[in-house]
Amino acid sequence: MNKMLIAAAASSVLLLAGCASGPDEETTAQMDELSNQVSQLSQEVSSMKSELSSEVQKSSDAAMAAQEEAARANERIDNIAQSYTK
């Protein structure tokens, strides 16, 4: 009975030691590769965000210019209509 208890304790220690060891080189290499891919994707997302922000600003500027031009055109039309009613 003592021998079985010692054998069970030894096998459990070996099993736990195997589980507690760090990742092997292949796993570390895969983790590094995935980390690099995540970093690259983060940079691409940041780049796309800045491009989108720039495009939104350009669209906003174009919309403002169009609105100002429409206001000037409406003013000209109002001036023409007033000259006919006078």
C-alpha cells in the first residue's frame, strides 16, 4: 500500500511538473508571429482611421462650400425677382 501511495505521489508530481513547464520554441514563435500580425493590423487600422478622418473633413468642407454657393444663388434669384416686382 505504501509503494502504491509513493508511486501515485511521484506520478502526480511528474504530471504537474509537465503541465507547469513554459511554452516550447514552436509555441513561442507562433505567439511572436501572432503578436506581430496584431501589431501590423493595429497600424493599418490607425492609418485607415486617419484617412477616413481626412475624407470626412474634405466632405464637410465641400458640403459647406456647396451650401454657401446655394445661399449666394438664392440671393441672386431673390434680387432678380425683386427687380421685376418694383
